[in-house]
Amino acid sequence: MRALVGLVGVWSHDGMMFFPPDPEPLDRDDVDSPRQPWWSPPEDEFAAVYPVSEVLAVTDHVAIGLVGVLVHRGGIAFRIERRLRRNRMPFREWTDLCATFIEHWPAGAEGTAGRLRYGLVLGDGERVLEDSAFVVGLVPGSDPSRHTLTRNARGGGGGSSTYSAEEGLWLWPGPPPGPIELVLQWPALGIDERRIRLDGDRIRHLMPQARPIWQ
């Protein structure tokens, strides 16, 4: 007897389904690795806000700004906005500039000299670089031996004359006493080393004000 091909499935001559049913989905709790606190800000906490709006760098086509600091009990998150404008640039040059602006964070970026880079100088003099190659002391299964700075992309978009993007920098754990300097450079887009200083002690004092969402 010929097998009957229908909308429901493929039936064999004995009336049984040829393909077995799919297995039950795995319990995600059994396969997901636990979130590590240095990866990103916690999702079960509302941050306290340190209000700040500082221009980090501006050129004829590019602007970068710090538009807020979200303070958690275990670390702090810097909110960065980047803007790009065409400003009468020829179309071919504009598309190349957009590609550089969008693809500023490729895989293996540590070998790209002109890339966008972020770093911090903490109150005790420690320098913390966002580049993954510089996260030292990180042994699988253990906590980092020093502060880490992780970049978390938040998306972006644009059109024929402008483009914008937003990202976060997550410092873990919280900073020591003293000022915090935020440092950046982006040689590929004509931005040399720039830095601003923040009141690290005021930021530290906000850490206990972060609110857990679920008790």
C-alpha cells in the first residue's frame, strides 16, 4: 500500500507515523549556565541613578556622550550614546563611515589598532580596560582577581544622513573610594584619547539604594 502524504504527517502502511514525535523540551534550568555577575548588570534589581550628561568627544561627523550612570549594589553601569551625521559627505564616503561606525566591535577586535576603546582609572590607581584580552586573572570556575569592564551593546539605527547607537559599560565589582576617570579613544574616526572625571564617592554612596525587584 502506498504511503499517504497528508497535512498531518506521513503514514506508513500499518497506519503508524513514520517520524517519531519530538522529545519533550529540556528544562532550561538544567542547561543554562548561571549568570556571572561580571557579565552584565543584574536583571532582578532596579538601579539608583547618578545623573550625568557629559560630552566625551565630538568631530565633524561623530559625537560620543555619557548620558547617565546606573548604580547597582554590586557594580555600576555607564550609559554611552554615539551619534553619526553625514554633513554633506559624498555617498560612498558616508557608507564607508557608517560601516566603521557600526562595525567598531568586530570579533578579534584586540588586533585592530584604530578600534573604539574604553577604560577606567579607579580611585586607587587601578586601570580597567574593556578589551577582553586584558581581563586578567580570570580562571574558569572562579571570580576575576581584579575589576572588570564589560561592554554591552543596546542597539542602534539610522538612515541616509544620521546614525545612532547606544551601549553600556559594566564595572564589576563596585569602585574603591576616590574619583573615577572614564577614558576612550577611536583613532579610526579621528578621536584621540579623551577622559572625564566622575565623583566616585557619590556613586559609591548610591549603591545601597539599588532596589531588588523580587524578595
